[in-house]
Amino acid sequence: MIKSLYFRVVLTFLAIVLTSIVVAFPLATYFFTNVISSEFQQEMLNMGKQIVAISEDVQPKNMSSFIASSNRLNENYLFTLFDSEGNPFSPIPKDNKGKPRIQASEIAGVLQGNTYKSLDYGSIHVGAINSLKVGVPIQSNGQRFALFIQMNFTQSMKNQVQFIITIVLIIVLTIGSVLILIASRYLVNPLKKLTVATEKLARGNFNVSVKVNNKDELGKLAESFNHMANELKQLEQMRQDFVSNVSHEIQSPLTSIRGFSKALRESSEIDELSRQQYLEIIERESERLSRLSENLLKLASLESEHHPFHPTVYDLDEQLRRIVVFFEPQWSAKDLDIDLALPRVKISGDADQLNQVWTNVIGNAIKFTPSGGHIHVKLVPLRDRVQVWIHDNGIGIPEEDQIRIFDRFYKVDQARQRDSGSGLGLAIVRKIIDMHQGTIEVQSEAGKGTVFLIVLPVTNFMAKK
């Protein structure tokens, strides 16, 4: 079995060429021969008519000598003259089998005044040029004659024609084969580049690209490969960043827990107040690890194809109110002004997942709004969707950071306090919104607050006020 694509392409082309030649050679010979036969027959017929016209004007006394002299002027043809009784003045030419090439019935027809053409009698065949002949009647001095004109087409001439056709076909085959070799290498070369690049990609080298100038399917394949390699490179970078961030997020609380646990165990002079502070730090860092673990599992589950999704029709306004009430201790402690504009709206979605969305977004608004600030939560029902606006006048998000706030583990610089979270909250929010075929946008200015706009599709009905 041939494994090289290059040789497969070459052999396929050669097989096609050879098959074409085998089929084309007899067809070319057939049509070429018969085209020549038709032309020669017409030429012989015109020649016969000229001889008839000349004989009518000259009225030669010896018709046999007149025809013989005309024959000497046309060496490519054989003239045979018959008298009124059908007797020849010269020997009748014979074919390869020794049979006369002019039959008595053909002579009789011409003597009766008919013109004879061999291509009108019987089927056309490759050897038609050898048996080509015409017969014309001649009247001279009151006598009727039959003149037959035949091609003086010898076997050597036939072999010469076939030799010329063969040479032409061989030249075509040779030139075609060379061009096929060149074209095949041109076709296979991009595939070789793709093979080398794929092997590098399989070994973990994502800095590969294939330069193919073709605009055909191979060019599109190379373009798709380069796009795939670039995507894999970005995914690998994201994976490395993810591992690095997870390691950092885990290592930080573990260091605190280990340090304060060691201090509690080795030191006997710690007063009760310090001991309680150490234990509170250990408990807080343990909870931080627990939240990180939960968020990682949550995000991994959301990104899998088997995460449970249980949509139900429920009151979105009531869900938002419950979230605000849940955070009442936090916003009350900071003396925040909470403004709600929540008309009654029903929506079809996974209530548990969307509960996580409002918890994360509203929780961030409370966390990063200074004391005495303002938070506004508004529902805007539309015909086929609903808008959820969450607006605060907190520390805001710089413009350069806004495009990355939904990335995993990304934290805005102003928010890098120890209690700022793991940086997974908004990544989870965006994933849940995507699963509900919704959108989330952010508008913010550093020091002036942040607005989150979440748009979700709703059911075909809305509860009336």
C-alpha cells in the first residue's frame, strides 16, 4: 500500500493519462483517418469531374491513352478505365487479400450513368482510406466508359501516419508526466508543512504557524491550523495563569493558618486576647479556602457539559428582594442607601444559578461602596426580555480593567484587599448568564461608581401589577 501522498497523486495522474491515451489513440486514429478519407474522396470526385469535362471538350480518339497520361500527372491516385462491356484497359488493383478492389456491380452502376462513392456504401472504418475510390461515367465519340479513381495510399504511408500520431502522443505523455510531477510536489508541499507543524504542536510547541500562499482548500486548511494553534497557545497561557493563580490563592491562607497554628502551639505566653485573634484569623482563612474550593468546583461544573440545569418560572423581583434582605447586615453596618425599583416580573430560568448571579454582583456592590454610599437595583421589563440594573457609587473600575473583570482570578488593583475574594465571582456570573442566553455589560469610572446591566430572556407572559 502506497503511504506517500505525493506518489499517490503522481500515480493517479499517470494512470489517468495512460488510460486517456489508450482510449484516445484508436478514437483519434478512427476520426483522423475518416476525416482524411472524406477530404480525399471529395478531391477524387472533383478530379474525376474535371477529367470528364476535359474529355468532352477534347474528344480523344484513344481514351485509354488519355487516362494513362492523366494518371501520370497524379501519382497519388490510381486511374482504372473500363469500356462499355466492363472490361478494364489496365489491371484492376487488388487489396491485401488479393481480391479486386473494384467489383463488377460497381462498374455496371457507373456504366449506367451513376456516380460511385465508396463512403456511401458500407460503414466507415479505420481502413476506409485504403479502400477509398470513386467512379464517374465518361462519354467520348459515342462510346461510354467507366473511370475509377483510387488512392495510391501504400502501407508505408499508413505506417507513417500512425507513427506520427504515436510520436505526438508520446510527446504529450512525456510533457504531461513532467508537469504532473511538478504540480504534485506543489500540491503536497503545503501538506508536508502542515505535518511538520502538527508534530511540533503535538510536542507542546504552540509557537508554530504555516505559511501557505494558496487561496484554495489547502490555504483555508493552513489558515484554520494557524488559528487553532493560536487558540491553543492562548488556552495554554490561560491554563498556566490559572494554575499560578490557584496556587497563589491557596498558598496565601495556608501560610496564615500554618503560621498562627505554629504560634499557638509553640508559645505558652500568649494572652487570651491574642489567642482569640489568632483563632479568628485561622477560622477566617479556613473559610476563605472553603469559598475558593466551592467557587472552583462551581466554575468547573458550569463549564462542563453535564452541569444540571433546571429552569422554572418564578418571580425575579422577589428573588432580588431576598438577596438584598440577605445582605442587610452588611449594608446596614456601612449605612448604605439601598433603592429598589422592582416591578413584578416572571422569568424562566434556573433559580439557584441566577441566585448566585445576584449574590455575587450585589455583594460586590456592597463590598466596594464606601460608608454612606448609594446602591440602586432596578428591573426594566421589555417585550421579550428583562433588564436588571445594579448601580453603585463606589470606588469604580478603571477603563483598562473593565475588559478583564470577567476573567478567572482577575482582581482590580483598588480591590486587592485580603477580603476582596478569589476573583472567580464574576467569571461564574458570566458563565451562568451565557447559559441563560443572556448578556452582561459593565459601565464604570474610577472613583464614581459602577453600573452592571444584565439582560435575560423572559417567558411569553408577565404577571400584571
